[in-house]
Amino acid sequence: MLNIDAKYRNILPPLIGVALVFLLALLAPFITGHDPVHMSISERMAPPSMEHLLGQDNYGRDIFSRLLYGARVSIAVALFSALSAGILGITIGIIGGYFGGIAELITVRLADIILSFPPILLALLIVTILGPGVETLGLVLTILYMPGYARVAYGETLSMRQLEFVEAARALGSPTWRILALTILPNILGPLIVQFSLTVSSAVLIESGLSFLGLGVVPPDPSWGLMIREARAYMVYTPMPLLWPCIALTITVLAVNSLCDALRDFYDPRAVSTNFLANLAKTLIYAPIAKDYSQIDAQKAESALLSTSGLRTEFVTPKGRIRASNDVSFTVAPGETVALVGESGSGKTITGLSVLGLVPEPLGKMTSGQVALRSKSDEIICIEELDDEGLQQVRGDEIAMVFQEPMSSLNPVYPVGEQIAESLRYHRKISRPQALLTAVDLLESVGISDPAKRIKDYPHQMSGGMQQRVMIAMALSCSPSLIIADEPTTALDVTIQAQILELLRNIRNQENRSFGMLFITHNLGVVAEIADRVLVMYCGRIVESGPVSNLFRSPAHPYTKGLLASIPHIDHSSGDRQPLYAIPGTVPALDELPPGCAFAPRCNLAIEACVQELPELEVVGDGHWSRCPRWRELRG
């Protein structure tokens, strides 16, 4: 017996039902030899016979032919109105949900105005103005159903626009239209398919209802609603002419609803690993195949790959403006890994997003400072001066980002090969087959076995470590000059962490991939393994920076010393685990920072000057800087 996938079995019955209804409507002229409007008064209300399979109505017309031709009208009106309302509503909803502000006011609120009118009254108004008819029905139903699509698309887009895989698409430099069409739309299709199901079913019923009231299809053209209207007066004598259109309506609505529910589950690749449509797509698509730190070391800044100066990023909150990154200045040299460390909320991730121009607007904005990037063509690009199109060219090509949560950063409805190829196709303007071949090489370079097969897998079919390797492959796809890695090992177990760190080290050391890396983390153990220099952040400011060896051996800021002391370690002389040190107090809220050093309330070395005035960065060694006036006592 043929072994059919469970999902495929679920879709077959409603698919056959809908296909049968469509075929009967389409082939009506060939199935029945009777004209649906031909009347024979002498044979009024005649019972079923071999010539008239379902009998004749009150005008002697053949009920079977009117039933089939009526299906044509109902299905055509329902599909037209559902599709046209869907196109308009989804477009309006996605635009309003993604852009917000004025776009939301113009689009979604327009749909709300339409929703404020009772549907039947609005339909009656339009029919009264334009007159009854099939064309008017299509327009009425389009207007009635458009707001439903808009609200579903708006709500789904609103909840999705800040998710990691959408940010990842932006970080790869995808233009806005591609993000809307290829990233957001496929991920909200599930509820939209359900909405389409409800719309088609409802449109069939409303078309019949309006025709029943004399406001839809104009007699003598056939319609299920007209058939019910005409048969109602004679139901006492014979109920069959009334029963047949009711049965047709019931079967059609149930079949369409069942098919759309099955398609929703069938479409989602996360529901089962053996998806028929996904396997078909694979077969067709894939071939086997110094306040200003930039002035502290002028020589280094001049040759830097990345140089930020006075970077300040602010957010608008109910309590006023807060500075998530405040006067942040640093450099990253070619081939160098700079670690940005600090507690959660210290501003590390926002700093990385600011470099890429990905600060979530409109509440967040880079308000001052400079971000200069040396491109692969040795030109200086000022990130803060670029418009959206310019940023799209830089993201993914000159700067790439590896996000913290690979499962939420990868698009769940596309195979990983497609996601790697996306950036290549956009930035390199190469064909899909070429991009997929390159994706295979990239997966192999990041240590994924059998890459020609694994590019066809969806993210949920991979482990966390493999997902992160895919993210690294995506970041490397266009050979960027700079990679920003935002806590890429946090969600992984220690064994996989070690493998990912080893992979990053090996890739960075390859001669043909001498990129710089800004490595964002809170794990100082990871910093010791991978970084060349360290930037320690606290409450949006860099409080200490220097080479890894110097900073670990002789920290020059109380906060850095506290972070190092909180690392678990064992006394080698006794073999006993030493108790963990906890920095006293809590991180202050960014809207309640003291006028001086933000760490002063938690510091046992703080003096009056620390509380009253912000300390400046001081040189404490070769390439080593600290924002603490008592650094000598700390190291002494």
C-alpha cells in the first residue's frame, strides 16, 4: 500500500472536495445539456427524471443546470472578492505594521473607519448607488473584507518586525521591499490563509444572501441565493428545489474551510519534517551540487577598520530621554578581535546595533558621534551619514552581524541554503544556482557535514550549534570587513561554545579572511579565549579598555576587578572551589544615573570627586585606559 505522509492524507479529502466543486462549475456546459435560463411553464415543479436529474423549478427550468451555473457565479464572486480584498488588506496591514507612524494612521485607521460601518448597511448603500449585479457584488465584498485582512496582517507584522530574523535580514542589507515580501509575509501567511478561508466561505454566503434579497445577481441569471428565494414559496408543496442549493452551499463552505486549515498546517515546515511541498521545492530548486577615544591613539585610529568617536544613542521613554550608549569611542583594526563586555543593560548590544544603523526607531536614535568604516576598497564610509539605501549596501557586505539566538534569528519558513544565498544574490547579483553552490562551500567551511544536503534543511531540523554555524556562514557569505558577534555562544552548552569559539578563531586566522571582529559578551572566560583587546562598559560608557593580558592581569577599574573576581575559579594548591564574589548593589536605571561615575554607589574606593564629576579616561599602561582616578591604588 502507498505510504502517504500524514499531512498529505489530511489535505486530500478537502482538496478533492474543493476540486470537485470547481470542476463541476467549470465544466457546467459540458455536464448538463440544458440552458439554465430556459423556461418550460408546462413542466413547472416537475420531479426528478432521467432528463432532469434534480427536477425542475417553479418556471420549469432545470435545477441541476442552474445549480452548476450558480456555482460559477458564487465561486467567481467569492474568489475575486477574497483575492482583491486580500491583496489590498495585506498590503495596507504590512505597511502600517512595519513602518508605524503616519503610515499606520493612513492605512490601518482607514480600515478601522470601514469596520465602523455595519456590513449589511454598507453593502446596501453601495448596491443602492451602483445598482445590483455581479460586478457590484465583487466591489461590495472587497470593501467589506479588506479591513479583516488589514487587521490580521497589521497585528502579525507588529509582533514580528522586531524579531531577530527580521533584524538579521536588515543586517544583511536586504532592502525594505524584500524584507516585507520575503521575510515578513511568508511568516504571517498562516493566519492569512485562515482569513482567506473565512473570507471565501463568508463571501459565498453573503453573495447568496444578497441575491436572496434581490440585491445581488439579477434574474434570470442563476444563483444559489436566487434559487433559495424562489423555492421558498413552494417548500410546502415540494422541499427538494430548496434543499439542493442549501446542500451545495453547505458542502462548498465546509470544503473550503477544511482545505484552508489543512493548507495552513501543510505550509508550515515546522509542523513535520517530511513536508510534501517542501520536498517538491527542494527537488525543483536545488541541484545536487582622550575623552575622545579615537584621538587617544591617533595612529591606530588612522589605520583602523572601524572607528567610533563620541557615539551616543538615545531612547525616548515615559520618563524622558535615556542614553543607552554615551560618548562611546573605540577602534577595531583589521584582523583584530575586540571584546565589548559588561553586565546586561550596559549598552553593549545597542552599541553594536548603532554601528550597523539598526537602532529601533522611532523611539531610539543615534543622536551624535561618528562611525567610520574602512571599506574593502579602502574608502572611508561614514555610517551616520548614510540613508536607508546606503545602509542596505553596507549591511551584509561590509559589516555582518551574528545574533545571539540562532533559532529566532533564522527565518523558520525558508531552508538555510536559501537564507545564506539571499545576501549573495542581493549584494553579488548572482543567480540562485550560483548562490546555492556558494552556500554549500560556506556550510562546509563552518564545519557542517554533507553541506549539499543540509542546505535543504529548515532551521528547526538543526541543533543549536549547527544553527549558529549557519548564522556564521551567512555573516561570511559576502566576505565582510567587519563582523559584529552579539553573544553568539550564550544560548549554547559549554561543549558547543568551545566549538564555535574555535571555529571563529580558525576562520579569522585564515589568510583570505582577515576581517575584524567586535565580539559582544558578558562572559570574561570567552574573552580570554578569543579577544585581543577588551572594552568594559558600564551604564552606557566605556570605563576601561586595554589588551586582554594586561587587563586580566592588572585591572585598573573597580568594576572590571569585580567582574574578574566573579569568575568561578579553583584554588590549585588545595583543589577547593573558591566562593564567588558578587559586586554589591545593583546597576542604576539609566534615567537615574548620578552626575559623576555611575559605578560610584557600588564602589568601595569611591571618593567625593567620583560622585560629583565624571572621571576622564587616563592612560594606565601601553594601550591601556581607565576611567577611575584611583586606578594606582587599585593596582598597587
